[in-house]
Amino acid sequence: MLFRSELEHTEEEYSIVAEYTPRSENNYIVFCKIVENSETVFEVKTFAGSREQAKEIVDNWKSNAESIYPEILKSLTTKKNK
């Protein structure tokens, strides 16, 4: 995938960002994104039902974004049989 090869060559020019914000005790908004050359190239926002789940999403994104991102992109760009 293009992104992966870019990661290998321009490590200083990209960053993986993930954070969560509580809305209530059982409702958290989680933001995950990839920034290259000061521009957001991928961003997803989702909800988590607990602080632990929100933290798990953040930790997984920070540790695995370079494998998660291509899978999401592949799913979004592949025609599905109905």
C-alpha cells in the first residue's frame, strides 16, 4: 500500500494521532487520524461505551495504524456483492 511505503521513507513527516473525550460516564468519543506534512490524510471518529474501551481503541490505533488504515481503505474501495 502506498501509505506503508511512505511511512518507511518519511517517518519524520507523519504522525499517528488518537484521543478520546468523555461525553458521560458510558459515552466517549474517540478520534483517530493520520497526519502527513501537517495535513490530515485520514480521520475517523467513533463512540465507545466505556473509558476502558475508548482507551483500547486509542492504544490499538497508536500501535497498529499502519495495518488498520490499509484495511479500512481496502474495505471502502472494494465493491461488495449484495
